[in-house]
Amino acid sequence: MHRVDIDHERDAMEQPPSPAAEQTQLERRKGTLASKFMLVNISSNLLLAYQSLGVVYGDLSTSPLYVYRSIFVGKLQNYQTSEAIFGAFSLIFWTITLIPLLKYVFVVLSADDNGEGGTFALYSLLCRHAKFSLLPNQQAADEELSAYKYGSSGQSTSCLPLKRFLEKHKKSRTLLLIVVLLGACMVIGDGVLTPAMSVISSMSGIQAATEHLSHGGVLILSCIVLVGLFALQHSGTHRVGFLFAPIVTIWLISIFLIGLYNTIFWNPKIVSALSPYYIIKFFKETGKDGWVSLGGVLLSIAGSEAMFADLGHFTTTSMRIAFPFFVYPCLVVQYMGQAAFLSKNIDSIPNSFYNSVPDSVYWPVFVIATLSAIVGSQAVITATFSIVKQCNALGCFPRVKIVHTSKHIKGQIYVPEINWILMILTLAVAVGFQDTTLIGNAYGLACMTVMFITTFLMALVIIFVWQKSVALAIPFLLLFGLIEGVYLSSAFIKIPQGGWVSLVLSFAFLTIMFVWHYGTRKKYNFDLHNKVPLKWLLGLGPSLGIVRVPGIGLIYSELATGIPSIFSHFVTNLPAFHNVMVFVCVKSVPVPFVPPEERFLIGRICPRPYRMYRCIVRYGYKDIQRDDGNFEDLLIQSIAEFIQMEAVEQLSSSESPSFDGRMAVISTRSVQSGSTLLVSEEDFGISNSIQSSKSLTLQSLRSAGDDENPQMRRRRVRFHLPENPGMDPAVRDELSDLIDAKEAGVAYIMGHSYVKARRSASFMKKLVIDIGYSFLRKNCRGPAVALNIPHISLIEVGMIYYV
């Protein structure tokens, strides 16, 4: 019997498993992999949530320093009672619950643009789903970008009438752009006001502890901290970024424990103020004066916009972990404890936070409060740099120097001109007002305006991007628009008491942005309507009726289609041109980032014997245009790849009646990995066969230019044709001409344009173009510098644009 049992067991082991058993094993493996992936995903989101504390919530977490003081100054000085304290806390609690928690965490964070957030992300989404852009340089090829088709691609019939109306009327699209730019200007205003507000509020703790220090001494210390803060911006936030999250984490835990202690020790009944009944009671008692005090209440949510604006550095899940489960309870308990303390110590309202801190932990809390104020200011300054970069990419801000301070983190940039302008304005605000209440009035107006604009744009996103019914967008707009409208109206009341600073700053920056965008648009339209006719070029023949000299001519233009007037202007004055001509257009597309493999669009302008090509280099509004030093090499390889692909796939032929507008995406990664041309590298300083030109003067000039630009002497790339007997002779000849032209040298041709208004133009147009736009063009970076074009190879053609 025993042997039989063993044999039965052996047979059972040798039998193949049944299909049901295989399915069960497969499901177990899938479940194990899914659980492992889920654990990795959760851990990464928890880490990002922790990191977001230092970058996103520094400004929001320091608001307990000044909120109660801002509420009870002015009109509410006669209502400083325990009942009013209870009502103020109830207002703060429900404000934090409705706007940051309900609006941003649960709704707005879902409206990201490929992971990017902020006002420009919403505008980018709208421009991709409807024709809202005012600059007509978009092409059908842009819609093939992998980042372009994001969100719903269908069309809701309910939104078509509104969409047609906005697309048809240019004034409505202009108004939409102004609203977006106003939001950007208010963010820049935050970059001026937040450092002054936060640092002065935190430094006031010294005055509260030491009676011999005057208010002037606090102001001097605050200015020293502010100057140091702006002076350190050039080193990049990544050098001190690892300190940000621990500082804000310690700060939030500290204020949570202090709030909990004050609630238990002073007045536990404050918990009942979580009921909205106390809001009604508050307004019954205070009336109109209570409505005016809302300008102080809204400071409790100042900085909430950062959750959406800084979304690109984190994830939606990490934001939805950090705020509801950590930041929100810490802030609520702190405001509750401060209210419990004030209900028993009414006289402490002018310095409510520091007076509520127990003496045993006073100085440690002061130190961490000062550090948190600096962290919060740093985050807003960095956000201001990002806003300026995005405005610049959309053609709404003059060209400025943009320094990428981190090789690993995309969003960390430094703009020197903006940094020093912010520092001067921040010091002027701090010295001019010397009072956080007045600064807070301007600060609150700026923050609430940005939130109101986000609500308006979010309603449009619900309709056009999410393809939801208008009936769903209207309740969202009414609910949050009404709440924020009430707060905004209260902030407007305080315009004479400091609020005017936000309006003046925003108006100044908005004027600069709109004048620059208007002039840029007029210049582009002039180029568009004065293009060189293709028939005229075809009639001249392959030589174009001029002398074709060795080399490559890169003709830079903002035109994405057609031949710019700068070409005819150049040929008219100097009847000679290079053997190979490439019309280069560097443009921004309404996506945050363009992958490197989709950056180049290559096409042919005329038939093959003309050797004329077009290259469009596309960047997103958050892309950084780095000078990698190999643009020429990538361009040559991309054109060679296009020539080979055109021959294989027969994209066009010399008999085709149309030669412009047919473009192909050439992947730079595929070009670098397996190119049509053979590539060899030589030391720049050793190679003597840099160009085929016999001119010793030209060679000496080039070597002198190389000595002046040592960073350009890193390496010399040389191209060779592979031994391929099966290659089409016409293709081989064209590739050979391309290589010979590259060896002869590359020249960059740009237009040095002067934009003037026509004599028949209105006075306002002459004022904007002849004075405003001309002044900005003279005082911004030149296009050659912005595009990293070597000065030794630059040819500028003077042109006057009458717009």
C-alpha cells in the first residue's frame, strides 16, 4: 500500500498542471507585481509629498504670523471681543476648507497640462483645443506632438456656439490674453510683496522679546536679510533646497503643537467655532466692518496658488497627500490655538503669534519662523522667474538672460535682471510702508486676483478641454467665483491703504508685456504679408541669378512658412549667397516640453538643385534653450537624414508643383545613434582643414574668433559619405554638396530690424510702437545673443518694418 501511495504521488507530480492551476499562478504573479508596483508608487509619492513641503507650502505655512493682526486692525478695533475672535477663526477655517482644499486639491489639480500647472498651463490647454492664440505661427505639424493631444479630443456640441464666438471675435481672444497676463503680473507682484511681508513679520519677534529694539532696528535687520536672500539667487535653489523641506516640516509640527497646547490650556471651547453659525454671528455683530476685515482673512490662504503653479516639480497625488493630511490640520490647529489664546488675551492681538508662543520655546520658534519666511520667499521668487520665462516663450516679455542653475531639475532657473528689479522693489516696499498691515493689503489683493483668474480659466477648461456641459461649469464658476469675489471686493476697499501697490506693479508689468506682444505680433504680420513669392524664386533658376559661394547660410526668421523678406533684401544689396541655404525658425508651441526627438522639423523649399531647406526648431513654454554647442552638427545630420528619407519614401519629387510646406519630423536621437553620414571628431585647435576656403585672411579671422571663444574649441565634427554603391547618384551629389558646404563654414544671417508705425497710424499706435516697443527692443537682449549665435559668424541685415 505504501508503494502504491508513493507511485500515485509521483504520477501526480509528473502530470502537467491544469489550465485552471496555470491561470491561478498567473493571477498570483500579476497580483504580486501589482502590489510591488503599488508600494513603489506610494513610496515615491510620499517622498514627493515630503519634498513639496519646502517648495510649495512655505508661503502658506507662514501666514499665521500676521493673519489675526491683519483682521483686527482698522475697522474692527472696536470689536475686539471673544465672540469676534470665535467668528474670525470660523471664517479662517471655512476659507481654508473651501478654497485650498475643495477647489485646488479636488478640482484644479486635475487640470494639469502634461503634469504642468499654473495660469499658462490652463491657457496652453485652451489654445490647443480652440483657436485662441493671437500669434499665427502654429502649424498642423504641431498637433502631431506627443504632448499636444492631452485630454479629451472629442467635441461637445454644447460648447460649439461659445467656441465659435470666441474664435470669431479677436477682441474676446485679446481680452483672454490680457486676463492671463494680468494673472502673471499679479504673481510677479507676489514676488515683490511676499519677501517683504514674511521677513518683516518674522523679524518682529525680536522686537516682541527685547523692548530696547526699535521698529527701525527691525526694519534694518529685515532689509539685510532681504538683500542676502536676493544676492544668493545666482547660486541656484538646488544648493540649499535640501534644507527647505525639513525647515517647513519642523515649522508646521511646531505650530501644530503650539496650537494644540493653546487650545487645551486657554479655551477648549474654541472647537465649537468650527460651526459656520459663528460666521453668521460675526457678521451680525460687525456688519460692514466685518466685510472689510475679509481682506485680512484671505491672507490665511495666500500661497495656495503655489499648489497648482508648482505642480510640474511634483505629482497630483503627492499634492493631494501633503495638504489634506499634513499641512491642512497643522494650520487649522494653529489658528484654533491662536484664537483660544486671544479669546483670553485680547490685548495681545497686535502681536498675536509670538505672544501665544510659550516662553520656554520662544527663541527656537523665532529661529524656525525666520527660516520658514526665507523659504517661503525663495519659493515665490523662483516662481516669478518661471513666470517670466513662460511669458518670454509666448512672446509676451522682452528677451532676458535665463540661467539654468541645475542640470537635474528643469524648473530651477535664474533671471539676473528680474532678480535685481525684484530686490529694489521689495526694499522700496519694505522701507516705504514699514508696516505689515499695509503690505498685507497689497499682498492679499494680488493673491486673490490670481485665484479669481484661475477660477475663470478653470471654467473655460471644463467646457473646452474636459468637454463637459456648460451647466456643469456655471455652478463651479458661481460657487468659487462668488466666494472669491466677496474677498476680492473687500481687498479692493483697501486700495488706498496699501492695495494700490499691487495695481501699480501689475499695471507696469502688464503694460510691458502687452506692448511687447503687440509689437511682436505686428512685426510677424508684416513678415507674413511681405514674403518672397516662390514663383519668383523658381523663375530665377537654381543659381537664383546670383553668385553661389561655398558654405552654408542659416537665415533666421520668425516665419514658419514662406521665404522672409530679409532674403530678398540681402540679395538685392549683396548679389551673392551660399551654396546651401537653410531657413531656420525657432518658435514656441503651446505645450510645456517638446521631446528632443520631436524638436526638429525639416523640409525642402525649392527643387533639389536649389539646395534650399527649412528647419523649424520647436520649444515648449517651459523648455530651456541650452547652448549645447552642437546645433550646427545636429542640423547637418538632420538635413542629411531628411534627404535620405525623402529619396526612400518619395515625400516629394523635382516635378512636384509645390515645394514649400511639406515638413518631416527628424528625431535627433535617431540621428545621433545611426546617421546617414559618417562622423569623426577632431580637436578644434589642431585641425587646419577647417574650411575649404584658400583665404588666409579668413582663416586668421576664424582662429582669432576661436581664441576669443575658448568654449567653442572643444571639438570639430567632420562628416563623410559612407561607401554605399546602391545610393541614388542624385542623393549622393546632394549629400556631398552638404558636406562640402559644412567644411567651407557656416554663416548666420539675421535681420537687424527697426519697427516703426506708419505715418497714417493713430497717435496711440505711434506711442506704443515708436516709443514703447522701440525702447524695450533697445534695452533687451538681442536675438543673436538669445539664440547663442557666435558673433564671428553673424551677418546682420538692416531692415525697417512699417507696421
